[in-house]
Amino acid sequence: MEIFKSLLLGIIQGLTEFLPISSSGHLVLAEHYLKFNNPDISFEIILHLGSLFAVLLYFRKDILSLLTSVVLFKNKETNHLRNRNTVFYILVATTVTGVLGLYFEEPLTKAFSSLYVPSFMLIITGFILFISDKIEPSGIKTHQLGIRKSILIGLVQAFAILPGISRSGTTITVGIFAGLDREEAARFSFILSIPAILGANIHKFSNILNLDRTHWIPYLIGTLAAFISGYAVISFLITIVKKQKLKYFAYYCWLIAIVTLILYLKY
């Protein structure tokens, strides 16, 4: 894969991973319309590592606080108890996502070979985002989420493996629907992406190790581009969520979906 192509796909991945418009859907569309040779699925997984590093850097204080509370598991201070609750709910949601992702891995992989799937899924994403602005959350915090709501968020995160369904958009929307404060829902969604991305890379680790050495530099450049572009938009998305303006991304998703379907059917 050429370096320029890796760079461009990395930028697309970083921007669309956190903006609620589906990174996987945009990668599928970009590879098709820009005449890129469809890279191995491991490339898209490695690109997600760039997004992972962006989350780790941006939320480093939150993550350190959560990890500290886990290490100090005998500490009964309120802050540590709340943090451990949050970590538990993250693990519950991640487990649900992981089990479903492994079970449906084969049909989900096939979905990346068709433009119909990301196009129709982008339409669904648009409706999800449009609805999110209408929801009035009860303002609970992540440590108050509860097991059932954590399972629900894990379910929609698994659903977002489909290209065209935004992981951040669906998990944030369902988090708000579950009662989370808007900023809390966004933060929970970002931190929830950490084990999901790590799990995907571990699952495909053997594929990554077997990559031809000629791919290493392009893959590294793509990952770096995903990191920089991803980090740049995190705070922007949190602001958009708080101001209840996700509907503008809904319009974008609908537009891209309609144009893609028209072009695909025409040619």
C-alpha cells in the first residue's frame, strides 16, 4: 500500500472514529471511490491503534484515576468506590461486545465487501444521532449506571462493528438514553473504546505479525495520522454532545448514504 494512501486513510480513521459518522463505513467508501486496493482487515484494526493512543493521551488523568482505584481495591473512600463501579460497568459492556463480536465475526467481515451495507447503516446512524438531541437525560454518573444499562451499551457497541454504524454515536446516544449526563456519556464512550480496540488487536495479533515488512512503514504512517487527527477532534465532539448538536452529523450521514447509493446504482 502506498504511503499517501495510508496517510489519507489514517486521517479518515482518526476523524471518523470519534466524530459520530462511522470510521469503518468511511474507510469502506474511501477505499472504493478513491480506487484504493482493499487492504487486509488487519490494516483497519491497526489504524484503530492510533485512535486508541489518542484516547489514552486525552483521558490520561481519568484512566490513571480508575486504575489507581482498582489497584487500591481495599480502599473504601467514596471516590475509589465510584471508580471501581465505573470499571466494573466498562468490563460488563466490553464482555458483551466481545462475545457478540466473536460470534458474528464471519458475517460482519463480509459486510465490509459491500457498499450497500455501510450506506444503509449510515442512514440508521443518522436517525440515532437525530434522536439523541431530543433525549433529556436524568443526569446520572457512570458509577450509577447499573449492570442492565451497561449490557445495553455493550450490545449497541457490538452492533456498531457493522460498517456505517457509528460506535461513538450509538454508545453516546444509548448512554444518554440510559440517563447518563451528556458529558459523562461521551467520556464513558471514549474510555469504553479502549478495551474494544485492544481486544480487536489481540484477536488479530497473529495476522499483524505475519504482515509483509514492506507494509510496516505505510501502516505506521497511517496509525500516526489516525492518532493526530483523532486527538484533534475529541474535545470538539464532547462540546457538540453537550450543546445537543449531533443532528448536524445526522444530516451528513444521510447525505453521504444517499449520494453513495445513487452512484453505486448508477454505475
